[in-house]
Amino acid sequence: MKNGNVLMMVEVAVFAALALLLDMVSQFIFSRIWPQGGSISIAMVPVFIMAFRWGIKGGLLSGLLLGLLQIVTGFASIAHPVQGFLDYPLAFTLVGIAGVFAGGIQNSFLKGNRKKSYILMTLGIFAGSFLRFLCHFASGIVFFGSYAPEGQPVALYSLVYNGTYMAISFILSAIIAVLLYSTAHRTLFKKALT
Amino acid sequence: MMDKMIFGRYVPAESPMHRLDPRAKLLMVFIFVFIIFLANNIATYVVIGAFTLLILNMSKIPAGFLIGGLRPVFYLILFTFFLHLFFTKEGDLLFKWNFIEVYENGLRQGIFISLRFAFLILITSILTLTTTPISITDGLETLFNPLKKWKLPVHELALMMSISLRFIPTLMEETDKIMKAQAARGTEFSTGPIKNRIKAIVPLLIPLFVSSFKRAEELATAMESRGYRGGEGRTKYRLLKWESKDTILLAAIMVLTVLLLLLRS
């Protein structure tokens, strides 16, 4: 194992734990706005931070870890084997895809082009959120498909149910990420960069 | 707020379910999640219900915790029940009121599907209610060990999971401290317009991230100075021990599978 790898592993582990915690904190903050508010969560923010800091590998790993943590701590609801796999390990791993923009984001920040950096960040967050949404959407079809009677518009149910909270989670994550990087980019990127 | 966030959903107790090997419980749940879809008539549902009740009884978990686990999916269960009740139009007409018609098959399907849902959630909850997250991680690591052949970093993932689990209580305390510190400065986290709530998150997150990076760096340095170099030849502090009762659990789930296959129509 190379030295940088141990640091990455530990950081990813700690941030996955943070993500799980933020999931609970956001339930506390948003659940009183509307009943399904519990699903809206800023849990993806630490995953995005790892993705922008360590690139795609860090992003995918922290996402996978977050998904697995939800299962082992018992916060996951699994009602179908395929749904369980899609909704937790796969959906959250794909959030880490945002890391493909890590190089571009860091470069633009170094060159002082913050605006471009924020645009790339939002693009990354969109890509991660969208892929996560696709997983939940597919799992919703599997889920409703096996629980709802035949002939029901299962794709529509899944789209409405997953689409609403994922859209809001995306917007929220993007706003918070930009706010965070505009105030504390020195901490959030690797030391060598700043 | 923090006292509601008990770490994981594990309930410490002395029960036969608690004492089973995590690998046995993981395998049982894994098989159960698949075979429950075999149930399709009264006999099969009775058998699988009896199995679920037996497992619940063996776990000695207070009913309150089990019901608490069902709460987040309660509305989904109700929703699927009513979907079947109103939209399955087969069998004899049982009930008619204005445009609402309830047919025999709809009622039966509604009950079956909601039961299947409840049994699944109960059995998967039993795993996390009777096993600590760290033993589940150990169990998963051993079960997935063969995947190392395909270069899957099973050991590294398990180690990272253990680190995460170890840090959750620490970070929780930290979050609580920072939230209180910011609240003392006048930040409102759970009241006020949504815009202010989002803004309030930033001064919570930044100190939290700064201290997390510091903790991670310290841990990485400690690991390196103690010569951590990956999974090869690493010994374990917690050892899993497979006993005859674990084999009995697996035998029971096998018997259940055979029964379901014989009884299903």
C-alpha cells in the first residue's frame, strides 16, 4: 500500500460516517417542512467532497461505504433483493461519479477561475444525483412491480416518488457545496493544491 | 435530538438470536429475502408467518422496537394494501359502495402482499436488531472473502466500514457540540424560513469537516507508523466462531425453502 492510499481510505471512511450522520441531521432539519421531507437529505455532500478531493475513486468508495453503512446499521428498508441492491450499494456508489470532474474543478480553482469551477461542481453533483435517481427509479419499478397489482402505472409512481425528493436533494447539495467551497476551499481540497 | 439517534438499531440482550454467528444470520436473511417470493397461497403464508414469529420470539426484542422498525414503511404497506384492494377486479364481488368495489382476489392479494412486506421488514430488522454493526461487517468480510480472487478489495472495505462505525459516535458528539455552539450564537436549525436553514448548515459543516480531516490525518499517521500494509497476514481481535446452532439455523431455512416449494400452488 502506498502512503497516500492509507490517508484516502481513512478520510473516505470518516466522511462516509459523516454522511450517515448528516442524513439523520437533515431529517431533523427538514422533516417538519413536509411529511416526506425525511427523504430529502444532504447526506450526499460529504460524498461529493470526497469525490472532488480524491477523484472518482474516492467518490465511488465513499458512496459505496455510505450505502453499506445504511444496511449494517439497520436504517435501510429492504423489501426485495433487487430493490435492496439498487437502492443502497449501487445508488450511493454512483453518486461518486461526480469525481470525474475533480481534475477540472481543482485546475480551475488553481487558475483562479472560480466560476468555471462552480459550474463543473454543479455538473458533477447533477451527474451523481441523476445516476442515483436512476437507481431509485429502477428499484421503484421493481418494487411497485412486485407489490402493486398488474396494470398499474408503476413507472409513473416511481418517477413521482423518487423524482421529487431527488430533485430537491440535488439542488440543496449543489447550493451547499458551492457555499462550502466559496468559504473553505483551503480545507476541502488536498493540501498540495492550496 | 441526539438521544434519538441511537447508534444503529442494535438492541443489546441475551437471546438465542443474539448469540448466533453473524454469518449464519446474514445467510439466513439473504435466503429468506429470496424464498419469501415463493409464497402464494394460505398454506405457504402460514408456514412463513410461523417461521417469522419463531425468529422474532427467539430474539427477545421488545415489540416496541419491532413496531418502530415498521413505522417508516407503514404507509407503503397501507398503500400497497389499498392498491390491491381497489384495483384487483377478479373473483367474487364482496362489497360495493358507489364506485368502490372490493373483490375477493383483491382482498386476498392485499393481505398477502402486505404480510409479505411486513415479514421481510421484520426479518431484515431482526438481523440489525440482534447483531452489532461491527459483527455484521466482520461477517460480511468473511462471506465475501472469496471475491478477493477477482481483485475486489474486501479487506480494505471491511476495514473502512469498521473505521466509519468507530467514528459515528465521536462525530455525533462533535456535531452536537457544534450545533449547540452555533445555537448559542443565535443560529436557528429547525425553525425559520428554508433559506435561513440552508445557510445555517454551512457554519455547522465547516468546523465538522475541519475536525474530520484532522482526525483522519492523525489516524492515517498512526496506522502508518504502526506498519499497516493491507490485509495480507493481518490477525484479528474479534474472531468468529461457527457452532452447531448456526448450522441448525441454516438447516431451518432450508426446511422452510423445501416446505414452500412443496406447498405453493
